[in-house]
Amino acid sequence: MANAEAVLRVFLTSYRDIVEADPLEKKLAAIAAVLVRAGLFQRAAVQVYASLYGEKLFGLAGLTPQEEEWIRTHDILPEEEYARVQQHGVRIEEVYFVPHEHLRSVLPNVDDVLLMDASRDPDDWQEGQWHPDDMLYMPLLASNGLALGNITADAPFDNRVPDEETAALLAPFVAMAACTIEQELNRRRDYLTQCFNGQFFRDEVSRRLSMRGRPLGLAFVDMNGLKAVNDDLGHEAGDRAIQATADALRALGAKLAGHLFYDPVVCRLYGDEFGLLFRPDAAVAPDEVAAAMLAHWPEDVPPAAVGVAGAEPEDDPRTLVRRAEERMYAAKRAMRPPGAGRERRASE
């Protein structure tokens, strides 16, 4: 194992780099880089689950471009695989060692891109040494025990299978990484609804548009009648209506995901306005998404107007958001007055 004092010094001096890295994806990359820079592992990957961020985020260090592309395009280590790690891995303090004979039980879809280090012949492997297909798994746990994601690493520089000494050295670093990620996620949440907030929405639209070739869709949702609720029933009733709308949007996202779009994430933008970010299905038009959202809108939730837009090649963030917002206002104008029923139509 690398000198413990030297490793701890790298961990401590790198803390500011991790905290100050922005956006979150760069923070994850900084966490992965520390494990390589400390001389512990040649390769490391940090990921945050899609259910917490809308899409899975990665921070990578020490991987080849081919390996990075494989990770970014394959659904590896989703949340349910944490249970597989616990079942098939060897727990050492707060980390799990997954030996090569159990790796495919944990990662059934893994292929040779991430396996078989070309610099080593697996036939030379001896008991107690790191086999090219072994993996170390470090769960990133929130303060309430929720799994935020994980750190995986392999190819230790000393070629030793991890032991209690290694785990004890890694434990405070993993806890710090989990705390930093949890704080970053909480900083981007709306206190009332626990949706992501407007800053997250703006940052994510920019980030996702910058990833050329990755489709992006967004729905702009505006509640109707919130002012009347506040005036007639009080702001506590208005807050409950906002919370009900947020819950309805989360439920709609889950209901329609896999049919009309993928990886939905709900954001509260302003007082009565919400945004839904998603990965669109190429076969589904934006107006179909809007119509489906309204068709499944709960009757016991305040009505809303919906405008949906998909990113086009020439779009910048302002253009895309404005197009969805304009469609929402067109839908709002097309809706009947409050006394004429609850019919709602999406814009064309």
C-alpha cells in the first residue's frame, strides 16, 4: 500500500479542489483524480445515480478514451446493483472488494472494454494479488443512509488485494466525498417541494446542450389560479397547492418515462412555474408529450398549462427555454376561463 501519511496529505490538500470544482460533474472528476494522484489506483470512476440527478453523472480518472466512452454509454452500476455488490462482494470496513469470479454477477452486461488489463497476463495472477478483473466498490451514502452513487476503482499501484488498512485509509475520503456530493445536491433543491431549483435547471440546460449529439427535451409548466388560492385561502394553502403540483409532476414523469421520454427530472423555477427536463424519444413529438401530461393530470391538483420543446442543433439555452415558454403561454391563452370548466389543451 502507498505510504499512509503521503496519501492522507494528498487527500487533505485536494479537498479544496473538490469543493470548488463546478459543476457537479467536475467535482466527481476531481474526486476520482485524487485516488489516482494519491498512488492508490490507476483507474477510478465516481457516479451519481440518475434518480437523484435526472441522468447518471460520471467523474473519471485514469481511463482510456475508449473506456470512458463505454462507461458513458452503458448503464453500469445502477442503484439495484448495490444489493448485488453486498451479496457477492467481500466487505472490508466500509468498502467492498468484488473478486473477478463474481464480477459478472454484479455487472452482467460488462464487456471486455473494462476488463483484462492489457499490460498484465491474468495467468500470472497469484492469490493475494489483484487480478485484472477485480473491482473495489465504495458506496457514497447520504446522512440518512440513502445511496447517492458509488466510487469504483481497480488496478492498484501496489497490486495488492485491499485489506483493513487500505479500507481504513479510504473510509474518511469516501465519507468526505459523499458529504460533499450530498451538500451539492441539497444546494440545488427547492426547500418547499424538494424538486431541483431554477439554478439547477439553468445549469443543466446549458450542460446538456453542450453535449452535442445528446437529445434534450423540456416542458415548461405554469400553475393556474395560484394567486386566487393565496388570496382566498392563505399562503399555506398556496404552498400546499405548489407541493401538490410538484408531486403530480414527479408522478407524471415516472408514469410516462420509458414510453414518451427518459430520465425525467422536475425543477421548480419560480413561484408557480416548473420545468421538466428529460431525454426525448425520437419517435415522439413535443406536442404529444404535452398532450399526454395534460391527459394524465390529476383532477385534485390545480390545473396547469404546459409547453414542450425539444432541442434543435442551433439552439442555445435561452432559445430552447424561450420556445418551451412561448408554447406554454400559447396553451394558457387557449385554455378556457376558470368558470368554463377544466378543459386544458397543449399548444401545437
